[in-house]
Amino acid sequence: MDAVTVVPPGRVVYGMQLPIQSQSRLYVAKWETRSGPDELARVARAAEDAGFFYVGVCDHTAIPERLADSMGTTWYDTTATLGWLAALTTRVHLLSHVLVLAQRHPLRAAKELCTLDHLSGGRLVVGVGAGHVQEEYDALTGDFADRGRHTDEAVAALALAFTDEFPTLPGPRWPVAGLGVAPRPVRQPRPPIWIGGSSKAAIRRTAALGDGWLPQGTPRKDLPGQIAELRRLRDELHDGAPLDIGTIAEPIYLTGDGTGGDPSWELPPFVLQGGPEPVAESLRQLAAMGVNHLQVRLMARSVDEACDQIAAFGALVGPLLND
């Protein structure tokens, strides 16, 4: 396997899942529910201007009624939104975070993603995961219990379609051969594929098939052990091929000179609140564990505050991450 890494060697980069486009009631802020394309565009451009490595868009096709109270039902389509963002930006990478790949025929997914990489000038990073909503999975493809195996097959098929214009797809689910997929991606040999998830299966999938890892919900105390296991499997399966390793940091709210933050805002104790240096030091601890791409979430009460926090992070925290 030829690994396709995108983080510059020896660097720590930072990205963000965009607000507004996914409105799970577990984390959505009130201002997001009143926002739309104009505010989403402002935040994406602010992230690009602040030096963010990527902006991410989530993926759910349909939310069952039993989960609507917790997950909400507003989830922008991933590839459509990333395509729109490609036209609004010029430098920032575009991450699917994460695409439930096995819910799609890989030839259809390859067509959409190749086109997205082509239109964006090679800025696509494909994040994929196995999914967790049974009703959604069963409605689209069936066999929820086998979603792990289906995801493995789909990742292998997608990687092949990225590199071969006329792929013969692996696995019994998609008997496809001799059908061309174009336009071809700009990034060569192909766009990178990051695997999302913190389960043992996701770690194994990353080691076997991924170019990067983005854990979902791994506590700090567990991260070194998971990274060690990931590297052990990577050595065993691919002789230590390079791998971009990420994590999702605790929510952040910057205060102090130049940040515009309000130190009197009473935030939950799990929010990393303070000046640029202590925030950067906390993030450098994650880098010391072996992480080279950090996903950050900046707390805000309005789109203006969100953009101010993004700008302050890029200007005051970002430069400290590689000290």
C-alpha cells in the first residue's frame, strides 16, 4: 500500500468541523440554529484566513424519529456542501468528517469525490467511518450488523477507483469492471483517506487501509495507548508506512489580549478556557503523544464571536503549536 499523507513532515496542523452544517442537539449552539449559508460561508472563510488546514462537513442522510430529540434532523449533505465550499475558498483542505462510505455504491462515491477533488484543485481529504444509526443504514443498504466488513470493502474500492480510471472493484457487493470514472482527481496518486472512529475495528481499519486517523471520542488518557496499538498494527501490516494521526481536542474559548473573549462567560468545566499560551501548551501535550493534526472546536455565542475566536486562534495559538 502506498500511503498518501498530507500533513507537512514535522508539523502540527489544525482544522475544524464547521458549525451550522450539522445541528446535533448534543453540541449545537443557539446561534447556529438561526444561521444558514451566509454565516457558514463567513466561518469557512475565516478558518481559511486563519491558517486552518481543513474545514470538515459531517454526514447523515436521514435521522430516525427515535433519535431526533438528541441528534436533530438538520445535517447538510456532505459532498454538496464541500463542493459549495470549494468555490468559496482557495487554500483550505476540504474534509468529509466522516462519510458513511458503505451506505453508498463506491462507484457513485468515487464519481462525487473525484469531481470534488478536481473542482477544488486537489484539496480533498476523505474521512470515512462505519456509521452508527441502524435505521439509516438499513434503509440505504441493509445489513447493519456487517457494516464493518462493508466499510473495509468500500474503502479498498474507493482507493482503487481513485487510482484506476476503469477499476475492477473488490468484494462481492459490487460486481463492477470496465466502467470509467472521470474527471480524475487532481491530487496524485490519489486523495488521502482518513479513518474515523476509536473502536478496535476502526484502529485496525486505519492500520490496514487508511492514510490517517481521526478518533471519535477518545479521552486524552487513552490516546497514547491507542496510538501505540495503531503503530504496532501499521508496522505489522505495512512495515511502518507513514500515517497522519489526529485527535479532537476539548472545546476551546480564548480569553486575554487580542482574543476578544469574555472571561466572565461561565462555561462547562470541560472547556479549555484561557489565554493563547496555556491553550497552546495543552494542545502541544497532544502533539507529544504523536498527533500531527488537531481538530478544534471554538465556543461562541454568535457568528461574529465565532469568527473572532477563529482569527485569534490562528494568530495567537497556531504559531505556538510548532515551537
